[in-house]
Amino acid sequence: MGIEVLAGTHYHEQVAASTTWVITHNLNTTEPVVDCWIGGVKTTPQTVTATSALICTITFATAQSGEAALT
């Protein structure tokens, strides 16, 4: 899609469609701001859970592939 990634942002590309995206972002926060795009369209996931200060789990109702940016 070509999103612009700013300093302090972790970019994730989910190639294989899945209902659960587990992202190791290493941002040292349990409250990351998460933006997701499916097919180039900004999408709201079903849930976003900070598993730890370094890992975030994003879930969707149906399997999706796409991109996420975490800050």
C-alpha cells in the first residue's frame, strides 16, 4: 500500500490471512495506537490487546491480510 512510516512507529505486514495478528512491536508501551489497512482501506479490528509492553494482538471476525502501523 505504501504507507509512510514515521520514527517511533512499527510497521507490520500480515501476508497470510488470519483472524489473529500477533505483532512484536518493541515500542515499550501497553497502550499502542494501532491503525490497520485491509486492501488499502483503513479498517477497525474487532479487538486490540496489549499482550505486553512489546507485543500486541489484533483480532478480526474473519481472516484478513493487510498492514498495521503501531505508535
